[in-house]
Amino acid sequence: MYAGKYELPAQVKLAALGSGTAKAIGKRLFRTPDFIGSSSDPALAIQEFVPFLRPYMKVLIPRAEKSMKRLNEALPAKAIVDWPFYSTYKAAPDKPSQSKYLIFTSPSNAEAYLEKHEISSKQTCVAIGASTASMFVSKGVRNYLVSDTPTEESMWSAILQNKRLI
């Protein structure tokens, strides 16, 4: 299988914890992953993945230098090939958004924005996941919602539920 300028050996198995990653693998590598998590909750997808592994398997975990390392915590150390290959950096927009709802995809994303801008009383933050929501708590943001999964349906569900409560 051709992956960019590298050929992957036939015995290499591919795994995607979510359907979005699986689609990206399919487009880039022209192959469906051998494992695709059925839950959009990373913790549940990891629970599904662990039984997929065999004792002789090694797992390459490509990740950001600053990572929550959830998968690393779920697997035995001898099974992990840890590969921090990229860095993230804070880059909040120069001007604050005037949108009624602000969607934050990660704790670092929320932290970068909140260090530079305040949330107005007319705005509601939407956290994707509990770890992003915990960043709101640590920064004193009170008006926020939590989307349990990183899907459009889940985000809209949180927003629409909030509108019903107002």
C-alpha cells in the first residue's frame, strides 16, 4: 500500500478511533482501516480497540507533542511505539468573535482564545468533550454547553437543547 512516498508493508494493520479518521485514511492511503471505533467518544473507542490487539502487536501512536495520551494509558508499554511528530501552538484571532455560539474543539483551542479575549454575556461557548469543558471551568467561563461527541449532530443538539431552556 502506498502512503505518500512510503510503501507500507502488507502486514501493517491500520486503526482509526473515529469515522472521520477512517475516512481520511481511506482518501490518503486508499484502504479501509482494519479497525474503526464505533463510538465518537474517544474513551469508548479506545475500550473497543484494546480487545482488537493481539499480544504480538505493536501500536504506532502518531500524536502531538502536547497530547492527553489516552491511548498510551490504555495499552501496555511494550505494545506502544510513541511518535510525537507535530506541535500545536496558540493562535487566537486578533479580534474576538461576535458570534452567539463559540465552538471550541480542544482545551488548547479554548485556552488560546480565552487568554486573548473575553466571552460576552450574550455568548455561549460550546465545548467538544469534558476536557474542553474543564478548561472553561478553570478560566471562569460560566455560560457553556458540552457536546459529548465531535459531530455536527451532537453540537447542534447541545445548542438546540440550550435554546429550549432559555
